[in-house]
Amino acid sequence: MAVAVSAPGLPVTADKAAADAPLTTKGLKPKRFTKEELLQTHQTYLKTQDDSPNAPRPVKQPILSEAYPASTKSIRDLEIIPLSELHPETHHRGKGIIVKAVSPPFVGAGAVSVVEDEFGNADKLAIYNQPDSSILSGVPEGCVIAVKEPYYKNNGAERDFIICVDHPSDVILLRFTDPIIPEPLRLGPLLKTAEDWKKAGDHAFIEKDFPTAVFCYTEAIEASEDDAFKAPIFTKRAGVNLILGRYDAAKSDALASRTGGPQDWKAYYNAGRAAYGLCSYAESNTLLSKALELNPSHDGIQKEHARCAARLREEETGSYDFPEMLASLAPNHVHLDRGSFLSNTRVGPSEHHGRGLFATRDIKAGEIVFVEKATLMPNQYDPSRASAALYALMVRQLCENPSLNSQVLGMHHGTYERSGLEGTVVDGVPVVDVFLLEAIRTTNCFSAPRSTVADTRATRVEGRMAKGLWVHAAAMNHSCVPNTMRSFVGDVLISRATRDIKAGDELFHQYVPVKSLPDVRAQQQREGWGFACDCDLCTTEKRCSEGGLARRKELLAAVEKLCNKKLPGRELIPDASIRAVDKLTKQLEEAHEASIYVEGVPRLTLIYPCNWLVGAHRGRKNHAKVVKYALKVLRNFGFRVPDESEVWDPRDLYSQSGNTALMSLHVVKALRRLGEAYEALGHKEMAERSLEAAELGYTMVTGFKNELAVMDR
């Protein structure tokens, strides 16, 4: 998918002088182009249309500040008006139009057609956000459609207007025999018999025109009263819907094809595959088991049944082969065939932000909290297109699979005002409000690398991020010092405990990596999600004086400028530079109020300079100083660690009583440097313990056990 930034509809047809003319006054009937003028201009753009079937289709992504609600009324409850009664810049509430397409569609971010009403009035109609499986994604010439509560707007120039349909449920493809169609628009059925429609569907299927095949099979079913004739048509339509990913419809059709005979194995087989596509593995298992009873030797049923059993085991045990999952990833293969392990957690009311996620049992530091396959995630690793791709996928899936509405529409939607009727089936389709979906997307989506393991490598490719929705994970509330950490393998999210968690404890994660300065952090949370964090760190830092905060800002900026915001590698840093940074770091330490930043409270502004000093002393092989500053890094993350002269066990780091420390990849790196320095100083046991702690931390960061050397590749 690509993001469309052009204005909706066809390019304007008037010259610059006309384009600069003022818009027609709202409420007055505008002077429009004639049907002949519209068709002539439309034809010029049809000649430029890209007919490449594999070309990415642009997306018109909604702007929330321009939101308007989807229609929740049936077309039969609206007053049908002629096109001549449309007023510019108006949402015609309580009204509807019925028109016939009199041109082929110009397909871009939407599908633009010239349409005509029963009185011969003509105008342009732009239909956006239709799934590719729908005929409405490119309305064929001659089809009759109804638009509910149409939005009529100026298209950029004088006399140039367009009917703009953003919500996919606001437009209905009418059957040719629908009595609501006015007589002048009636063509009658294009084919006379159910058999003719079946043959037309078969032909469309052979041509791989699957939306038309579904339409023709539907007409065949509606035209016949013979159940014996309709049963195989239901089977055909179920198969096409499976190809299109319309799993709800496929399951319904498959079950409707049953006759009570031994051939019903195919009905249960197709219904089981459809349920699997919806990740309803228990239901899929039941349906496939019935298919296996009727046809126990069928290889396809056996294979699907075994695959479903594997997903059920994952859901029950939380046992995954993560290295195999990682190895299977490719740029065009990130949707992993896995189940979700969620039984360690439950959603419940939270004292923080309405609802949250809670542990159902004790969970040790490093253990899996839950594993969740994405509800929705496109195969799109391009940050400039990731948001548009996820939005388009959300709209398409909620149109094609209405059962997802119960999962997605219950998610937090910010301040967007909803009707409460979203997802309700009206005129045979669920009400889909694209602005609500965009509000849900912006509030709940996660950015995800192809794998978190690869994202920790020194040679990682920057910017290769996708966006997705994980409905269960989205129920978790934010904390700047959370007790879980998430990672990704393809479209699978892995959550691990970063400290010991008791049954009943609320689970938290970071919405985004936290900023070191509390005022910057607060602004990020306020503007991004509209809340004020009340975690232990934020609550503590609210007591800081403005003068102290200003001083820390000043010193941090000085350190970053001196170091060019770059951590050293193995290069030899001059002693003078090290002394200068060390001096500023000590001043920064003193700028933290002792009465506020007690032991166990993170001091995030000190992490960068202490990390820099670890690298600088490592380059000079000053191992004692590496130990000193690596311990400071851990201490500044909130871990309770001793001075460099004391003996301690780094393996107990994550299970400390009252631990509210912040876990990060920098903690892993500090422990690793600590282990190297202990080894060089002859403290072998301490070195081993430090590296064991680093390995456990790296498991939290990457989601599963990996060699620390991966970070250097």
C-alpha cells in the first residue's frame, strides 16, 4: 500500500482561472458540468490509468480533524433525492441517492465513476476504502448503487463537484431486481436463470475475477428455490471467499452447503479452514474433526487437523520454537502460523486508566507473560507507508470479516465520539466508521521490527518497522518503569517479566521508550495518548524543583555536546576528554536531590554519560573504571547494586525485593561490559555471574534465549 496525498477524485478539469474562483455558496444549487463534459474528461483519465495488477494501490488515509460519522440507517429508511438536490460541502443527513454507473471506474486511492440518476442528472462519485474483494472497489459500468447520507463537496475548481464516500458501509451495491431501484434505472436481470448465473460465476472464477464470481454465485442462489441446486453453489462460493480471505462468509457458506450426506466432509473441511483463518482454533478443531470422521483418509483434512492441534498446544502450553520462527522470516514472509498463549493474564478494571491486564499466577523474572499473534498487521516494513497500510488492512478486514468487530471496536479510541452502532449490520453490511478505526489505530498500534533480535545488532537496518494491532497487549497500561518487556518475531509479540510478578498484579509496559527528562516525558504522553503517567518514577519526579530540573537539563545538554551524542567503541579516548565528561557527570549526579532520588529510584539523565564513560575506559583497558561506571549505569536504571569493592550476585538483579528498576538493552550491555572487566581483573566467578545476568536480560529484550555475541554482528 502507498499513501495517497492527492485530492480525492479525478484531477480538476478547469484551468487556473477557474480554479481560483470562489466556491459556490453553501445551500445554493451550483452550476455543474454536463454529463457529456464529465464523460469526456473522465475518458482522458481512463487512458492514463495503470492497469498493472500488481501495482500497489494508494490509500486515502482519513484526517481526524475532518471526521464525520458513518450512516447507521438503512437506505430504505432514507428520503431518496435526485442529484440536482445535492448541496456543496454538505452531509445530507436523512437523505440518500440511487444512481447507475455510466462509465468504467478510474481507480486510484478510490474508484471514481460518472453516475446518473433516474432524471438524467449526472455527477462524479468517488468511493474510498472498499476492500479489493468487493465489486465496489471498482464499480463496473451499468451497476446500480445506493449512497446513504451522501457527502457532496467541491473538488478544487468552479463547477467541479464530487460525491465523496469515505465510509465503506455508506454505499450499497443493489441487486438488479431490487424493488428500490427507480424504473428508469432498471435493466432487469442480465441473466435469466440460476444456471446462467452459475455458469457466469464459473467463468469469472476461471478468469480469477473472484469478486464477480461471488456476485454471480449469489445471484444464482437467490434465483433458485432448489436446495439440491444451491448446495454446490454454496460450496463454490465458500471456496472463493476462502481465497479472498472473507472467512466469516466462507464459514457460513460452507455450513449452508450441507445436505446430510457423506459428502458433507467438504462442508466441515471448508468451514474448519475458515475458522482457522479467523484464529478460532478450538472451533476449527471441532469442524475439522467432523470432516475427519466423514473422510478419515483425506490427506488435506489430516494436515489441517494436525496444524490446528499444534496451535491449540501453543495456546495451552506457551511452548514455541522461537529460533525456528526467526529462521523462517523473510521480507515477504512475516505472518507466522502460530497461536496465542494468553492464559497467564486476564483483562480487568484498572485504577490507572479504566482497564488493564493482570497476572493470573506468579511469574518469575524472565518468564513468558504472554505470546500473542497480531490481530492485524500488514506485511509492510516501510515507515513512510506503515500507518496507511495498517489503516487499510483494518478497514478491509472489518468489512470482510465482521466477527473481528467485537475484538477491534472494543479498543480505546481516544476522544473520538462514536455512535455506538459501529459494527451493526445494516443493509447486509457492518457499519464501518473509518475515522473511528483511525482513532483506534493511532491509540493502540505498536511499531514492530521484523525481529527484535535483529534490531539489537550493530549492523541493523534503520527504519525497517511495521505497524500492527495486538488486541490483548493493547489492554496493558503504560509505566515508565514497567514490569514487562515486549519483543517481536514477525507478527508475534512476546511479553516477558522484567521482575518477579505476583498473581493479581497489574502488568505494565512502555508505550514508547521513555525520555530521560520528566517534562519531556510528560509532554510525550499527554500529546500521544492524553494521560499523565502516575508510575513510581513520574510520581517521585513531580516533587523535583524547577531549578533542579533546569540544572539537569543544562548539564545533560553539555555532556551530549561534548560527546557528540555518540558512545565510544574501542577507540582510544584522550584522558582530557574523559576527565571533562567525568567532571560534568559528577555535577549531574549532585544536581539530583538526595531526598528524592533515594536508592532504587532511576536517574535517567545519568545513563548516557555513565555509558559513555564505560566505553571510554574500556577502550583504554582501565577495567576497574569499567566496573565502577557499569555499576553506576545499573544503579541509575534503578537497580540496587553495591560499590565496586563489594561482592554481590548479579543474577539476583531482577528479583530484588521492591524492584522498580527500568529494564533496557543498555542494562544488558552494562552487564556484559561488567563481565568482561571482572574477567580481566581475575574475578572469574563474578564474570560468569554477570554474563549469566546479561543473558537473562537479553532473553527479556529479544523474547527468547540468544547469544550475546548477536549484538556485535
